[in-house]
Amino acid sequence: MKTELTGLTPAEMTDWAKSCGLPAFRGKQIFQWIHRGADFAEMSNLPAGLRERLAGEAVAQPVRILLERVSKLDGTVKFLFGLQDGNCVEGVLMHYHYGFSLCISTQVGCRMGCRFCASTLEGCVRNLSAGEMLGEVLAANRYLRDRRTPGNGPESPDSPPERVSHVVLMGSGEPLDNYDQVMKFLRLLKEPEGILLSLRNVSLSTCGLVPEMRRLAEENLPVTLCVSLHAPNDEIRRKTMPIANRYSIPEILDACRYYIQRTGRRVIFEYALTEGINSGEAEARELAALLRGMQCHVNLIPLNAVRERNLQGVTEKTVSRFLRVLEEEHISATRRREMGDDIEGACGQLRRTTLQDGGISSGGA
Ligand code: SAH
């Protein structure tokens, strides 16, 4: 099998270069090229013969964009990323005032089984490697570069390159169910010779795998932890989230407190408002009581109804009422801005509809 270069640390890259009979400095050069999203053909300080030989032995960019959909509402871009083995995952690129935020996938599918989520309908196909996760970021960076300078022209000095500045692990998959590769990916993100992205700009979302949340707290990484809570008590949570049978809310909140204590960072709770399940005033009060005194923030998301699931989102009125109660109770909360509503922004939807509609031929739409 060909070596996947996006997954190598600088030291591993040097070892790989040596194993190809090259001097160590070639490893460093190749590392820099790879993290700029280059293919072998673009590595201009490598002899042409060497580039050809390496292309036979290694994969420079394991992720390519099969399909992209740009929202007419807000410019959000939804990508369908193709992997080397023919699998595909989704990513979403959002433009905020502070930069470009990319939501990436960590697994092909997911085995957590949340009833409202499209990513989990067919279970988990496989974990993504660290190199594939980084490959998603590099593919989005290439997309931004090519959009800015069509035909891969040089970057102009008066238009600085546009790059992904924030990464959220909220696409398909449960990141803490793919712990080691996710950790390796996070460390690759902050490599000085690579894209040098501050982990303060990274958010990781979990459905609440308690032992791994505690392990993450001990990694000394300033990542923002987001927890998909979606219920004020375990009885309601069990209705939509099978993981609630394994870990209770008190255990999850204990792990959150530990995370806050170790990292000094507040935790974000995600709460998808679902009609008739968790969205009443009583649930809002119960949630407020549960979270009182915690250094946290609640992100309210009106459930995005998925074709295959018989769960419903809520009206605007229900969202405002829920938010008002949390505000009255002095719980920091916001309604998550919905982006890319017209491009199937919700988890797993683009991949599913694309697969169902007969797939895509190579080269995109
Ligand atoms: N497995 C991780 C990350 C992936 S899902 C986790 O569970 O957190 C990212 C977020 O989208 C989670 O909060 C998830 O619960 C939520 N989500 C999934 N499907 C949704 C839907 N149909 N509508 C609204 N939010 C959804």
C-alpha cells in the first residue's frame, strides 16, 4: 500500500524520506509541500524524476473534492470528500467574520445510533486516519486558493491567501470513538512547518463518551469540548440517544467539570430542539437547574428533520421560549445560526442523498 503522507509527523516524514534513499532535508521539504496542499507535480524544488518516483510510492493528498454545493443564502460550502478507497464523507466550510471554519468528519458513518442523525443510519463503515482528516482541511484550503486565484496562479501580495482558520469535529462520526487518530490529527494541525493552526480554534463534539472525555482533559490541548446533550435528564435522553444507556448525565457532567478544571475552558452543550421530546418550558427549566454554576454555554439547534427519521423540528416560537427561560435562569445560551439551509447542511444528509440518487461519477457533479 502507498504511504499516506498527510498522516506523517515531521519525524516520520524524515524517516520515510530516508527509507526512500533521500537525505533528511527532502523530508522537511516534502512535509512543507504536503501541508500546503501540493501534489507531487507541484513540488518545484524536487527533481522531476524524483517527483515521479515518489508518486509511485506515496499518496500526497488522500482527499479530493467530489462535489461542492455553495449556499445562495450565505456562501456556506458543503463538500463531498472522496477517499482513496472509494468511500466518501462530508465537510462544511463556513465564512464568519473571524475567518473560515471547516466542519470535518472523523469516521465514514457512525455507530452511536442517535435517532435524529443521518450519519448513523448505516452504522460505522470505518475510522478516518489522521492523514485523511488533515486531508479534508488541505482540500478546503486548496478550494479557497483556487477560488481566489483561478488556474492555480501565484497568490497576489495584496490579496493574502484565504485559509481555514477554525476546525470543528462535528461532521459524520464520533471523534472520541476514533481517539488515537483524532489526537494525531490535532497534533498535526499545530505543526509549525505545517498549517500551524491554533488548537484554541478547534472544537470537538462528542455524544458523551465519558472515559475518553477524561482522557482528552489530560492531553493538555486547548480544544473546546462540545457535548451533545439534547436532554435535561436520562429518561428523555434515552429516547433518542442509545449512548445514554451506557453513560448517565451525572457522569457526563462530572467529566465536563474535570475538563473545565484541567483546561480552564468552558464546555459547550449542544441541544437540538425536537418537537414533543425535549423542547417545552419544563425541560428548559430542568436543563437550567442541571447546568447551574457550571462554566458552560448552551447552543440551541432546531432539529433538522432527516428524511428517514420521524422526528420533527420546532417552530421559531418554541426556540425563543426555550431561550428565554435559559436567559431568565442566567444560563449562557444562544441559538446556533443555521448556515447552508438550502444545501443539506445537516449531518450526513448530502452523502446520503448523493448515494441514493445514484452516486456521482469521478470529477464531480
Ligand atoms: N458524534 C459527535 C459529532 C457529530 S454530530 C456528537 O455526537 O457530538 C454534530 C452535532 O449535530 C451533534 O450535536 C449532533 O447531535 C447534531 N445533530 C445530528 N443530527 C442532527 C439533526 N438532524 N438536527 C440537528 N442536529 C443534529
